[in-house]
Amino acid sequence: MATLAAAVIGLLTGTAVPATSAQAAAGCRVSYTVGAQWPGGFTGNVAVTNLGAAINGWQLAWTFPAAGQAVTQAWGAGVVASGSTVTATNASWNAAIATGATVSFGFNGVWSGSNPVPASFTLNGVACTGGTTPQPTPAKDVVAAMQPGWNLGNTLDAIPAETSWGNPLTSRELLHKVRSEGYRSVRIPVTWADHLGAAPAHTLDATWLARVKQVVDMALDEDLYVMINLHHDSWRWINTYPADAAVLDRYTAVWTQLSSTFRDYPAELVFESINEPDFTGVTDEQKYPLLNTLNTTFVQLVRATGGNNSTRVLVLPTLWTNADQPRLDALNATFTALNDPYLAATVHFYGWWPFSVNIAGGVRYNEEVRADLNGTFDRVKASFIDRGIPVIVGEWALLNWDHNRPGVIERGEFLKFIEEFSHRARTTGATTMVWDAGQFLNRSTLTWRDQVVFDMMKAGWTTRSGTASSDQIYLPKSGTITAKPLTLHLNGTTFQGLYRNGTALPAADYTLSGTTLTLTPAALTRLAGNRAYGVNATIEARFSAGTAWPISIISADQPTQEATTGTTTATTVPTRFNGDQLQTMEAVYADGSPAGPADWSTFKQFWEHFQPDYAAGTITLKEAFFAEVDDGTVTLTFHFWSGARTTYKIIKTGSTVTGSPA
């Protein structure tokens, strides 16, 4: 009787793992015995003991070492042969093998010359090794463990150096803060263009590579998953492909060096091929195969370096990292051709563009913005996630939300965007990485620039929050105060009450009818106090889940403006805001047609074309606005958040501008 007790096989599990262990131990033991043997024939018995996580469905394969060995009849399993290779597949009644359990099957076989025992076995495609071994975590579990993620933006991607775009050097304290706030991963965008040697080696600058490695090490030490990429290289040199044939050589050289440098790093380090790829001088249809070449080259060369790179999660972008259906379809074709189980897709999302930058009247989180958001997640889910391909939204926010550009996006409207974005990402199963170039986390003080905004983000990682039609209630500076309604968006929660400074407001201060919350005149009068211009009080609506909704009680009068003289370089309109806030600006010629840039809309772009300064009492009309304004009269309408409007006429004559209230 011949016996082989053989080894352990890795079984892929479907459970998420902590960042400190991106691999799970699993294995099995195979006992192959020849129970009876006679000239030309024998009976074989096989027992498989599962030492790892429970499995449901198995295939055991081996190769007979001698010519003439074959299976002729089997029981307890279906057996097929291809040459000398045999594969036994479970029967319907023994597909499941619990941890520690054993399943057996038998067969009759033939032999000639000799009948040696097979030297090795594989179970579900993985070789038995003789002991329990860690096996790679599925890509979907790695990506799931990365949620939520944060971008170290405008830092190692800055040009030409880490602090060139205003952020301080990355510190361990910063990364510790990010992890302590609940983030599980950090995307580290890196621009390599200014740190490459000459052809043909294109050697990475040793000092720069060492600094990138240091930041990666610090992040991993803080129990963060890490994703690195080629970032602004996309428009610095990669976009000249294929006209510049040397691009592919340089691209290959960079990723070969990076792959070798990080070859033995754990699975918590993830590679992203390129940020927002595009190609100049060719059509969209021609761009798809070009991106396929870059993505395919990236995967093949990383895998060829071996070690942990053999199963490292590699992240591939769509064209422009855009989620329109043709972009998704093209990347899907790449995934199909590569047939690599350790790949993930990435897209970026900055919302409906007019809302994201405040142009064309896009001042509110309305149905157009919502439809754009939901359509994006629907397409991503159907194109990738439903096919088993994990998705990372590698950047998200609104383009012009920035502490350096206050008022471009009204905070309450941004909060509603954050709430629904987080809900759709969570229910879709996408991992999200907020783009933060310093507009959210102040890297000098390690504090959030707007705690309410971060609280809404954090709540969205696990639940929904209630919101309302506005986070502002405007009251007149003087005169009678009337009741003010707000429409609540409960989002599956229930309203719990209004609070100020942690103390509940009396029930007599408001009424709730369906989803209409109405504050009484008496409550508003008390909250407004002396009714000084601006915010008099802040209260919050609390709900059964999520974070509270802030409500500012504001006293304001009709804004007023005065005459001015300026130039097309910049003209300032003297403005008494009287407690109000600017929402947007329209510009039209005498015939009612749009004036100025974006001539398809009467509404101009906040901050790019006009900019308020509340402390100085001005609204500046910028050079970018006048660059596309014809000589003559233009009527401006300024819209304010209270609902007030002012009308102002300007006359442009060459480079001279005069203006006065209409």
C-alpha cells in the first residue's frame, strides 16, 4: 500500500481583513492511498481535509508521474483527464468542506510498468505546500479595507518639489492625524517628471525616490493602506504618446524601477498606473487603445517583477478617470483581456460641473446635480462592481470648494452633496478617497478647517444624515419677524428636535408638519438678539442617525451699491452687503443675450469672473470676465442668498469701465 499525506493549499476567502494583515492563512491536507493493486489495475482512495476557512465547491488536480496511469471509473467526485493531468470535481452532496472537515472520493485506475504515487496536488488551482500558508487577499477585500481614503494632494505631486504648492513637508504627525480620524487609506499622488534621468535608463532621482519611500513607510506604520501613482506626469509628458515614441520607454522605465523598489512591500501598498490619462492630437476613439497599451504594459511589467508584486492590487483608470459609459466600456475590455484577479478600477467624481464651480446658475444641490451623481454610481456599479471588479473613487469633492475661495459653494448645499455622495458610495460598494490639497485638513494646525463639513463626511461612512432645504434663515434687520419654514430631508431618519449650544429649544419654538419645520416668530426674535448684521445665532436640527444639520439665523437688509470707475484689468463695485451673502451674478447685453465668458449662459463663474470681499465692501469684476465682453453697456444682476437682487450697469470702452446702480 502506497500513501502520500500532502499539504496545504490556499483558499481565497471572502472576508475583509485589517490593514495590519492583508493575507489570510488557509490550507488543506490530501491523503492519497492505493487500496488494492493488481496487474494493470488498481483502486485509489483520496481524502481531502480542509485546514482553512470553509469552502463550498472544490477541484483537486494532480499529474500521474508514469506513462500508462489513468482513471477509468470514479465515485464521490467527477473525474476528467487531459493527458496525464487529472481533475476531480466535487459531487453535489460534498461540495462544502467546513474547517477541519474531510471529504473523500475513490476511483479505479489502470497502470503499466509502474504505479507511483503523484508527487503533488492542487486544490482550486493552488499547489499544496505541506503546511498552512498565507494567501493573497482578493482585490475586492483589499479595496474594501481601504474605505474611507484620503488624498495627500498638492504635495509629492507638486511641481517641482513637495512644498512648491504651499503645503508643508509631510510628517508622521499628519498621517497619524488622518488615521486617528477614521481614514483607512491614503492616496499619495507623485509627479516624477522633474526627478528622472536621461534616456535610455530614465533613472529615478535617488533623493526623490527615498523621500517617496519614506512617506509610504510612515503611512504604512500608521496602519494605513497606501496607493501611489504617476500623477501630473499625465500632462507633463505621457500625453504626447504616441507622437513621442519615447514615452512608452520612459513609462516602462519608471514603473520598472518603482516595482523593484517596492517589490517586497506588503499588500497594503497598492499601485495606480496613471492619474487622469489623456492624449493630445488624437480622437477619443484613438485614445482608448493608447490607454489600453499603457494599462496593459503597467500590469505586465509589475507582475514580471515577482515577489509581492505578483498579487499586488493594481488600479487602472478610465480615460480622464471619467465615468461616462464609453470610458467604462473601454476599460472593461482591458480587464477582460488581462484576466487578472488582482485588479481594480478607478474613476474620479467632482459632481455636476456647473454646481462644482458655481457657473450657469449652478448654486444649489438640485435634481440635475442629484441625477448626475446617481447616474455615475449606477454606471460604475453595473460596469465594474456587478462584474466583481472593485472600484476606487480616487478623487472626490467639488472643484471650487476651497478655504481660499470662500462662498463659491454655499456650505449647506455642499453638505447635501456630501451626504448623498457618501450614501451612494456606501450602498454601491465603492471605496472613496477625498481630494484634500489643504482645503479640508489644515496641515499646519492639524485641525479641520470646517468641522461641520468633516462631521458630515464621517457620518456618511456608516449611515445617513438628515438635511434641510437650507442652512440659513434670513431675517430683516428691523421690523416684524415672521415665522420661517424649512423643508426637512429625512433620508430615512426621524427628526429629534432643535438645539442651541447643546441645549434643546422648547417645543413651543417650532412646529413640525410632515417634513415642514417652522420656527415661530417668538423663537426667531429671541435668537436674533440685537439683530446685528450677519449671523446672530446658530442652532442645529438633530436626527435619529448621522450628524446634526446647522442652521444660521441671519439679520440682513437689501444690499446697496455705488458708482465706480475702473479698467478691464479689474473693476471693483462698492457694495454694502448689509449682512447678506453673494450667490451669483448674471451679465447681459442690451438685447438680453449673455455677456462675457461662458456666452451660453447669462450666469458667470463665481471667483473666476467676479469675487466678493465682505470686509472691504466690494465685488471685483475680473480680467477674465472683461476679456470676453464687447464694448458698450452690460447689465449685471447680483443675486444674494436672502433672495435679494441688485441691478448694476457697466459701460466698457476699450480698457476703461464705468458703472453705476441701474
